[in-house]
Amino acid sequence: MNEHAPRGIDTAIPNVARIYDFLLGGKDNFAADRAAAQHFLAVIPDIAAIAADNRAFLTRAVRYLAAEAGIRQFLDLGGGLPTRSNVHQIAQEVAPGARVAYVDYDPVVVRHGEVLLANGPNVAMAHADLTEPAAVLAHPQVCRVLDLSQPLALICTATLYFVPDEARPHAVIAEYRDRMAAGSYLAISHAAADTSGEDPAEAAEQAEEATGVYRQASAQLHLRTLDDIRRFFDGFELVEPGVVWMSEWRPVPGTRPTGRINSLYAGVARKP
């Protein structure tokens, strides 16, 4: 791959989006990212499979939102690099006129995301911090493609566990909820602090190792319990089957998860 980075980007610091890109088989990563990912794989050998399962949940959730819920606009917070099928591609397979705004604070992600604009007027990339809902929703690129007076889907897959408690992530999601039109949806996947069915000591050791990988990266990992993850959906009505392990959320018949089942919780809910 090309190891030349855009000006102002420190390739010596592992970047969470580029680590995820490597785990998904992408090429937009650097030596520090690959080293961190390899460390991750040594600690949790199925982490790449878990990343792929998360992408599969995203696909199912967006298809549900576009096909069954009738959503035609999507706001993807911290979606990462465009490695595999992206929200706009999934949604527009169902509804060609679907509109998508991507939001990320990472300049590498934004630079790559801007390439999406070549796909037409219904896709935008906004350089903003997801923990500032008012600024995100007022961003010119977001306003260019989304009509905030109409229902939208807020997508937060594999994102909120990089937001520390001191940034008040539950309050952040509540502010988005309050600013979204009735009939809007929220989709979340989030790494679990409680991994029922595993050996507790082994699970705790793996969790500590996983968070350790990210301590030197561009963002740190914050695992949360099922109860804490359910709190993100306060004020929403959960779609069946509720908040479950992501591979158990409306799986495609005949398919199986490629990684462990009890890794990330996931859910989709509607604002009444």
C-alpha cells in the first residue's frame, strides 16, 4: 500500500478507523495501525471476524430501516473508512433516492469520505465531533442532504465505545433524540463489558488487553454493560428483538456469525 499520509497526519499513532480498516481487509492503514491490529489479533484471535459481524449487522439494520421502516435519510456518526459496503450503498440498493450524511472528526476518514460525493448529490461528509449534536446537525454538509424536519435514522455502529463517560455519551444521544423528528430511528452496536457464557477471569483479562491496545491510539476503548447500552435507547421504542448480541439481531436465515456471539450488543429503536 501507499505509506504516504496526507499532510498533518501522524502515522506513528495508531488510529482507530485505520485499525478497523485493517481488520476488515482494507488498505488505508499504516505500520502503526497494523502493529496495533496484530496485537489485537494476538489477544482476541477472532477480532477481525467480530468486525465483519458488526459490518453485517450494519447491513441488516440499514436494509430494515430503508425497506421496512421507510426511512429515506441517514446520519452515520463515526462510520470509519469506506472499506466495505457503506450506509449509502446499502440504503440506495433499496431506495435509490436515499440521502446519507457521514460525520467524523478524523481528518483521514473525512478525506476518504469526501470521495463519496462523486456518487451524487445525496451523499455528504461532515468534519465534526459527534459529541456536539447541535454543531453536527447545523453543519452545512449535513443540512445540504438531510431535512431535519423529517424522520431520519441515526447510525452509531462500533462508535459510542470510543466516547468516554466524562463526555456524557447518554446525554449526547438524548440530545440527538430530542432534535430528531418523530418517527426517526436509532441503531447502535456497542462492545460489551459483560460477556455471559465466557469464563469470567478470561473475559476480564481479554477486556483489559483490548483496552490496552487502544491506550496509545487516537481514541480509547470504553466497554459498557448491557444496562448501560440499553440506556442509550431511553425515549425510543425498541424494534424486536430488542437489544441483543449483534449476530442475533434479525439474522439472515441460513447464516452464522464468523466471530464469537457475545462480543457486541446491538439494537434498533424508533422515536415515537
